[in-house]
Amino acid sequence: MSGTRGTLEDASGYGHYHLSFTNPGFTGCGFVDPGDGQGPGTAKLIGGACGIPNWPAEPRKLQSHVANQWIKVWNGTNERFPQPFRMSTITVGDMPIQLWYRRISDGQWFVYESLAANTIHTLFMDYSSEVFFKAASEDAVGPYTIWNFEVTAPS
């Protein structure tokens, strides 16, 4: 996920989602505690040995638990007063998704009913206060994946 730091949250009551590492160097290294007081995290193969990565800088993918799990994206430090942003691109995994956004100028909702799977989509949206997505089909089974999205804030 890139650009302005948007906030992700589960908006369906499921409780959580997964931000999985995409670098294959995380496979097989187990966990390591860097001693920062936040507990252990997944180790990464660095220079032929398992070590402590720079976790915030590592690319990740977003994975829901189920197809009908709504994930919300917003920008800012206080959800009651979100900062405007645009989601300019989104890379959808192996299941089509629907994407809703609320235009910040008047609160009107807009929808992309079905963004195709395995595709990088360019989105044409006004500044929004929040974006929601879930699987496009009500009959879909299993989790959906978002490989990347980019958000920008007004300068």
C-alpha cells in the first residue's frame, strides 16, 4: 500500500484482517523478538541468515477472512474528522471486488460494482472521506486479496 498513509479497519464486525508479507524471504525463518517491547515478529532471510527486517517498510498484501468482509480505508488521526484523500489505483487479487467511496464535498456515495480480478485498476474518484470494499459477488466463497492500492491527499 503506498502514498499517503491511510488507515485500514474491519467494517463488518469480523474483528480483523491480514496484512501478509509478499517477499518470499519471510518463508521458513520463524519469529524473532527485536527487544522493542512489542513482541516477536516474522523473521526474514537477509544475506543468507534469518534476521530482523524493517517491518514497516516491507511490501504487504491485504487479505480478508471471508468474501463478504467489508474493509474500510480512511485518512487521518481521528475517524470523526477524516482527512480527504483519493484512491488512484488498486490492484485486485484473484476475486473481483466492489468498491464504494463517499465524496467529501457532499457526502454522496459512488460505487465500482465489480473491479476485475488480477488487474491493476485506475480509479477516477473525487476526494473522499472513506472507501469500503468487499467481494463483488454475494455468492463468492473464501477471502479476497488486495495486492496494492495508492492514496493521495491534497497538497
